[in-house]
Amino acid sequence: MKEETQQAIATIVGNGYKCYVHKTTAQVFTAEDISLEDQKSDTYAEYVPLDAVFTFRFMQNFIQTVDDFEKQSELLEAISFESPFKSFKTKVYNVGLGDEWLAYRTRCIIELLE
């Protein structure tokens, strides 16, 4: 599978949405951009959002890569209480690591695709 196809899949499923990849052309579609008939056909491969366990593990592993102890502590605190996914998302942007997190998550998802 081409890198650009993997990137597109990782972005969509990483954001919590299903996507479909045309098996011949490798064109990627979100669920809203493709008919139900096509979604059920053998022409497309379906990719679903990650299970929360995988996403949580990605967040934990990402936190371990953060060199700044203060930022690392804030992120650990964010995932330690109620609504860890929402808290982490808010905190990762507040500490200025949003782009790094998205790139890390994308790499992790691509590894799962392979």
C-alpha cells in the first residue's frame, strides 16, 4: 500500500471515523463520501477507528517520548483521571505538542496497517 494511502487512512481512523479504500485505485473515502452500496461491496476495503485500548497505549507511549519533564507530567496527569482522551487532547495542544502527537499517532497507525 502506498505511503499516501496509509497516511490518509491513519488520519481518518485516528480522528475516529471509518474509511474505505478502493482496492484497485487505492483512493480513500470517508464513510460519508461513499454510498452504502459501495461500502458493502467487495470493491472497497473498510478501515474502522481504533479500539480505545490502542489509542490509550499510543498516548502512554507518546508521553514517554516527551523530553520536557513538566510537559510529560502534565500529560500523565491528563490521562490519569476522568475523560482521559478529551483531557489528553486538550492538554497536548496546551503544552504545544499537538503536531508532534498527531505525527506520532499517524506513525503508530501506519505500523498497525503494515
